Amino acid sequence: MLGTILQIAFLLFSLSLLMNFWRLAKGPDLPDRILALDTIYINSLALLLLLGIHQNSQTYLEAALLIAMFGFVGTIAAGKFLLRGDLIE
């Protein structure tokens, strides 16, 4: 049962990741592309956690925490750049 659910989740998150890459390439504005990048890291984080559950390993959890921290900092930096035009005041 868990194997079937994991396969379905892999499929759905992979499909979502492909749609985010499409939005990143086609996005009409810069905020849409920043949002697509933010969603790409969240979906890749979910895929990494699903892989950790599938392989029963906690190493993937630590990697997911690092990706989450870097993604948060990247989103803050991109938002600050979008609002002010520079990163360092």
C-alpha cells in the first residue's frame, strides 16, 4: 500500500516540477519566475523527502533541511532584489 502511494506521489510531484519549469521559462513577469523558482525548490524538497521515505534513510532528511534553508534565503534575496533593485544596502 505504501509503495503504491509513494509511486503516485513521485508521479504527481514530478509533474508539478515539470509545470514549474514551464512557468519559469514562459513566465510573463519577473515575479512569476521568482515564484516558479520558489515552487521548484519546494517540489524538489518533497521529492527528496519521498526518496528518503522510500529508501528508509535519514540522510535525505538532513539534505532536505539544508535545501529548505538555502531556498528560504534565496527567496528572501530575490524578493529584496525585486523590491529595491539591490541586495546590499
